[in-house]
Amino acid sequence: MPFHGLPGRLSEIRDRIEAARARGGHGQDVRIVAVTKTHGPDAVAAAAACGLGDVGENKVQEALDKMAAVTVPVRWHLIGHLQRNKAKAATRFALVHGLDSVRLADALARAATEAGTVLDVLVQVNVSGEASKSGVAPAEVAPLAAHLATLPALRVRGAMTMAPYDAPEGVLRACFAGTRAARATLVAEGHEHAQALSMGMSGDYEIAVEEGATLVRLGTILFGTRGE
Ligand SMILES: *Cc1c(COP(=O)(O)O)cnc(C)c1O
């Protein structure tokens, strides 16, 4: 049976999150987004059976296929880089984590308006400045936030980041703290619902929670290696 060790692993992860939350002292609630990319619909079912109601996918088409095959009710998070021509499909998600430009914001707002909904989004921040990563530079957060304030079809729920892979702890902390600062900028620009901090993956979620993460995106430690 696939994913048979999931309940035990999840229980340990929840303990670790709780300990990190206490150490960090930010007092936030933390939710796990189960990253099911490359796995089949059975991974979503296994997650839901353990009480994980939030599922993350990084590719739109793969997510849509899985949505069609999954019968349990879960909240679908789009966690990967999003191209403007996929904006319409993005309205199928409960939360879009990768908003990283004015042009994408405009495309998403248009799609949400056409769909008759308000779309929840997170502003992705590239704190470390790695060229390989999406996200706006910290200095671009305020101008993007000002533009987003003109788009009522989008509701800014907070900030998201991907930390450099395998970086030293100090680099990770700076990245997460910078994302926390970006969230403060969003709030200061009038986005009162910008309370979420989506940061932390299998390798760095404890540090992320210490730094205030409210959503940790976990794949490998829940479902095993992906063989990508
Ligand atoms: C794949 C992915 C994750 C999960 O990564 P793991 O290291 O397997 O936990 C988290 N966030 C994003 C954006 C991803 O693409």
C-alpha cells in the first residue's frame, strides 16, 4: 500500500511544528499544505484521510487532472510559477501562491472577474535574489501592493517565498524574515487580509515556522521522494 507510513510521519511533523511554533514565539496558527505533485490522486486521498485538507500542486494541468479524479473535498493550492495564459484555470484554486508581477495580477483579476469570483492570492517574494527563483524583489513589494489595491477581483492573503535549497541556517532565516517584512508591507499598503506567510518545505519548515510561517508546503517528508 502506498503512503502507509503517512499517519506516523504526520504525527511527528505536527509535533515538530508545534515545538518550532513555541520556540519562535510568533503565536501564529500553522497549516500544512500537502504537496502532491507527481503523485496520483491516491496521495490526495491519503492526505485527506489524515485530516490534511489543503493540497498543493505546482503545475496547472496536473492539478486540473487530479481535481477531476479526486472525490474528497480539499482546498487546492497553486504553489508553482504561473504563466499568464493559465490565469483562467487559476481561478479553480482556493489560493494562488505565486503572484509575482503586475501583468500576472492583471491577467488573474480579469479571469476572476469573468468567473464572477474574488481570487485569493499570495505575493511571492524572492528575498535571496537567486536568478532561478520567481518572485518580486523586496523593494518591488510596495509598488505591486499599490497596484493590487486597484484590483478588487483579487484578495491579497499574504506573502510566499521559496528559500534557497540547502542554504545555511542564517541565510534561511534572513529569507523568511524578509518575507515576514514583505507581509508587513502588504498590510501597510492597505491589504488587511494579508495575514498568511507561506514558507517552509521539507528541508526547512521548522526554521520557517520559527520565523512565523502560517502555511508550510510539505511534499517529500509526507509522501517520499518524487524521482523527478
Ligand atoms: C515541490 C514544492 C514544495 C515541496 O517540496 P518538498 O521539499 O518536497 O517538501 C514546496 N513548495 C513548492 C513551490 C514546490 O514546488
